[in-house]
Amino acid sequence: MMRLLPGDMAFRIAAGRYGYDMVTAQAADAVRAELALDQPWFDGLLAWWSRLLHLDLGTSTVTGAPVTAEIAHQLGHTLWLALAALAVSTLIALPLGFAAGRHAGGQTDRITLALSVLLRALPPFVLGMLLVLAFAVELDWLPAGGHGEHGSWIAPALTLGLGLAATAMRVARDAMAGVVAAPYWLFARTKGLSDRVAMARHGVRNAAVPVVAYLGVQLVYLLEGVVVVETLFAWPGIGHALVHAIFGRDVPMIQGTALTMGLLFVALNAAVDLACMAIDPRLRTRVAR
């Protein structure tokens, strides 16, 4: 796919190494010979598969650093940002969603619905720019972008977390509304349990299964789909690195990043399934059958 993109692949790699102002035809030819770009594409693919059998992802054609080290560095930043955004989403969505579902059709439900629609309608880059204008330009509380400064993660985490909270809020609301309408909830109230005790014993755990499943989906999305936000805030994550690798035709980095994202997708989905089984014994019984 990289070879089918417009432009000279060797020239792009040389530009990533030396800068566009310093690239010459001789430098591009040297890169072409070094990386055997004049050979058929499947030769390179077979060589990569051979290295992969030895757990070797190769080296970056631009920086010359091992792909494993590059991904480990970038993935750490993405994981931190994703977990911070998931925490923002959870802290907003769960209390408001459960409160709305507890009184479905009431004023709280209508207010949270309007808030959810508003947050969902804002594209991430628009929400991010609004946060930058408010907290970086006007109030000067946070840096506008970058990494390493105090509080530099807050704006991107809020941008991602607020967008995710819009849908998570409705998922939590529907889950709690289903619990309140269930026979076991009515029986718990008939026994004389207070709302607080009934919620602690029967409400939260039953409502948690769809919420946990959706939060797992959110985490997968955050790890694989934060390219726009990472680019907007110049956050050195794996999504931002993938974009630069594509521009620079850094094939080993693209292959290693795609493989890492695929493995994360499988691992996170398995973890979510195990968490749901731990919360709901009925799922364990169904699997045993």
C-alpha cells in the first residue's frame, strides 16, 4: 500500500532522514539501494514475516531506532492519555447516567439527554479548539499543546473524555432504567430495602455489565482512534506517530504499529469479556453450558 501512494518512496524516506531542504537525487538513490526498494514488494513482506517469527519488528527507516523501542515509548503516552480520558468519561457519565435512569422521563433525564446531544454533536477537533481558547488563551491555565509541561495532558483528556461521556451517559441511563423496571428491583423495594441499599445490592452490579462492556469499547477506540486529538495537541502518542510514519513511508513503523493496535484490540476485548463474566454469574453459567 505504501508503494502505491503517489510520490517517490525513496525520496520521502530520505526527506524524513535529512529534511526536505537537504534531499538530493543521490540521497534518494542511496536509500533505494539500502532498503532494496527496487525489488518486488513481496520480497520485503516475506523478510518482515521472517523477522517477526523472531519477535523482531525491524528498525525505522527514518530514525534508525528499533521499532519496538519507538512503539513502547509512544504507546506509553497513548495509554496514559486514554486512561485519563476514560476516567473523565466515567466520572461524568456514570453519576449522571444512573441518576437519569433512576428517574427516567424526569427533569434530570431530559437535562442529561440535552447535554449528551450537545457533546455528541461537537466534533473532537472543535471541542479541543474551544478548550484551548478557554483554558490556554483566555484563562492561561493550561498549555495549548505539547508534552512535558505541567497539566499538558488535561486538555486532550477532556477533549476525548467529554466526547465519550455523551454516549456513555445514555448507556448508563438505559442500563439503570432497565434495572429499576426489573422484577428483582421491585421485590427489593417490597422487602423494605431503602433506595440506597437496593441500589448497592441489586442496582449497580446489574447495571454495570452493559456499562463495562461499553467502556471497554471506548478504551479500544481511544487506543486506536486518537489520531485527530493527538495531532491537534501535538501529543506524542502512537496515533500521531502512525500519521508521521505514513507521510514518511516508514514501512517498518507502520507495520509494527498496525500489529500492536491489532493485538491490543484482541486483548482488550478479551479483558472486557472476562470482566463482564466476573460481574454477572449468569454469563459464567452460559459459558459452562
